Amino acid sequence: MITIEQIKDELDIHFKRIDMILPEVKGYLPFKNDDFEDIEKIKAIDSFIYRFTKIQDKMGDKFFPAILRELQEYKNSMALIDVLNKLEKLELLNNSDDWIDYRKLRNSLTHEYPNNSDDVLEAINLSIEVYENMKNIYLKMLKRINCSELPNSSKKL
């Protein structure tokens, strides 16, 4: 079984790589239809979207259950909505509906992109704002479980 340290290591890579390209991506805001013709802008936004979706997936599928296991609040039968509600109850998420919206945004980016529609442009622009929220949630959860002790942890999740 995967450890919380392994999940954290993977997420850290994705966050670090987004943080490296984020200034460039923010410089292109608001992203417009004409920007789909600029290869440098496409490279940056594709990289951002790839990492954004990886973070969103890993947090929802692996990290959140791992956090609840660490806090002894997880049950194997929990659906994502139950996990989100429990995290909200524990004050690790401000609002579980926000994460559902982030999931819908992620789906919009992966299923509609690279179609040059206004919906996709709106999703790209919004995802940059949402990224900061996701990162803050991640850091808050790490703090809650006292992440400084994780490298020595042998707990399997």
C-alpha cells in the first residue's frame, strides 16, 4: 500500500512544477482565443493543465483518504463525497462543495480542452485561481498531521 509520504512526494513535484511556470502563465491572463495560435503560450498552459489535473486527482483519490486515515477517521466504504464531508467537519476543507466544483473544473479542462470555446477559456482562467486554493488546502492538511514527522513514518495507507 502507498504511504502518505509517497503521496506527498508526488504532489510536491506537481506543485513545484506549477509554481515554476505560474508566473509565465499568469502573464498570459486572461487567456483568449487568439492565444491558441501562440505555441509558447500553448506549451505553458498545457503544462499547467496537466499538473493541475494530476494534483486534483491525487488529492481527491489518494491524499484526502490518507489524511483521514492518519487522523483515524477513514472507513474503506467512504465515497468521495463522504470523505469531503468528513474533511469539512474536521475543518480541513472550508466547504466540500468547493472541491466538487474543482472536480467539475478539472473535468471541463480534460474533456473540452483544446476546443477553442468560451467555456474552455473560462475554465483555463478559473483554474489558475483555483490552483492557489488547492495548494492552501494541501498545506493546511500537512500542517494538521504534523508533516515534519512523515519522513520517519512507516505507516502504510
